[in-house]
Amino acid sequence: MEDVLTEIPPPSRFFQEDLNNFISPSPPLPTPFFVFSKPKLDGPLRPSLLIIALSSPSLFIFDQIPSKNLIGTLILPEIALSGISVEPSRGDKSCNIYAIDDAADNSILLATVQCPVAAERCHLIAKMLIGQGILAERVLIFTSIQSQNFRGKLSPDETFAFKLETSPERSSADTGSGHSSLLKGLDYFPSGSMIDGLAAALLGRCEMMNIRGALCVSWPEFDGSVVAMIKSILHRNVLPHFRFRLNCDGGEQLSRSTLYKDQPLDPELYT
């Protein structure tokens, strides 16, 4: 006689997606929106350059710029506002917009994305930052390589950076139209490797809108040598007149806690 308590139950007559038909769908998330410190004119801001910091080393570097001025914030409804400090902090989960060149005309803007962005929200956030709220002549994005997306073995003892560029950025640099590449001297991201998430959505948005865009991809994600390398890139081609309050030269290693808190960890990074 079969034991009804231990016997494997028969398979359900419904597939998982059929069972979901009986569940009320979750309400859609509200649309993100900008809050500016001063009333702005109708239409997007139009800086000459928009820098978007996604990686921990770039966030650490731009946190050291003393002359940046907070001009606005992109509010993501899925990110709780509780626990966010009154003054901008590197530990906050926020997306702040700064003027870092000339506060009068906002010729260079900085967006620091210090919060996780779900895959299904990346394209919407990219539209908000490029086109709807801000329409820049050029866009420079900083992100980190994810080991699962890189074709090849990554060693934590190596430090390097690659670039990806939109068609207008590459053609303008090739024809010598008066603007050199923002990431001059870097090799292109190896074929067969992949960039995903918000960084890919931002660069794709630049391509669709025919904007001169460049993406700097660095490795490793948490290391003082990467901070020094990105600082050198910024001094060489992007912000030659800025002085950063950094002390990362000479091989000084920065711990993960000093760069960007609450980053998702990849277990393969340091094996």
C-alpha cells in the first residue's frame, strides 16, 4: 500500500505561468523625476559635457572635488528616502546632479549614481539622464568590469581600463574635427566581452540620439590603483585644471568600505 505522506505528489496540471494568472499584478512603479535646487527653464539642461559616475573608484574620485555644486537630484521611487543624509554623502543611495565647471552656465555636469538600478529600469533611467532632464553635447560614463561578462581570466593583481565609443565620438576623433577622444590612449573593450545594465543603456541612448558618448570600463572594482588610473585619465583629457584631494598614488590600496558602501559583491572577483 502506498504511503500518502511520503509518496511524491503528481505533477500539477498548471504551468507556473498559468498559476500566476490567478495573482493580481503588482502595481507599476512610479516614474522617476528630477528635483532641482533652483527653478530651471522649460526643457532639458544643455551642458557641453555630462559625466556619469557608476563605478566605486569614479564615485570616490568625484567625491573629492571641492568645487562641485549640487543643483539637483533624480528621485527613484523604488529607493527609500529614509536614512539619506541632509548633505550629500558617498554612503547614500541617491542619484545627484552637480555642476563642476562653471555654476553660472553649467558647462560640465556630473551625475553620481550611488544606488542599484534594476535591469527593467535601466532604459528609463537612461532616458531621464540623457534626453529628458539633460541633453549634453558629449557624455562620459565610468563603470567597472563584471567578471562574468569578461571573456578571459581576470586577476585582482592587474589594473586596466578599456573604452567603448558611440559612432559620432569615434568618427569625430578620427576626422580630427577639433575634438580629441575623451579616452585617448585607452584600448577598445575586447571583442566577445559584454557590458550590461545601466552603463549599456546609457551608451545605447547616446548612440540612438547621435550624441558623442564614451564609456570607460575599469578593473578591478575596488582598488587604489584604479583610482589613480582614472584620476590620470581625467587630468589628461577631461578636467586638466582640476585638483583632486586624493592620496592614492604609490600603490596605496583602498578597502572596499572606503569607496562605496552597499555595493553588490561578486564572489569571483577575489578568488
